[in-house]
Amino acid sequence: MNIILFGATGMIGQGVLREWPLDPSVQVVKTLGRTATGVQHPKLREIVHTNLWDFSSIKPELSGFDACFFCHESW
């Protein structure tokens, strides 16, 4: 399973980020946020993208996921 996680540095997102390595079916987790998480894991890929209203420049990186966690606190 491939997961994308929005808002990984917030309270809820940090909880999701701590739990996914425990699931052996998870192959890749890609985080997308304004700042890096500081977490290191072989299956973790991070995208730091400051303009969360315009994803056109990173559109190719936003496909191929089986699940999405949207934990952004200000939306």
C-alpha cells in the first residue's frame, strides 16, 4: 500500500506518521507539507511545498496512492 499524508507536522499528522511503520503492508509513505518532518525512514518520501493552494509544479508526484490522510489543521 502507498500512502500520501498531508499535514504530517501537525498533532494528528504526527500520530499517523508514528503508526504507519508498524503496518507491514505499507510500502511507501509520501508526506506533503510546508516544512519537513525531520523523520527518517527508508519508506518515507517527503515533499516540502510552501504553496498549498497550487500543486501544479508537483502534480506528477501526487498520483499512484492507495490511501490519503489529510491532517492539515488550518483547512
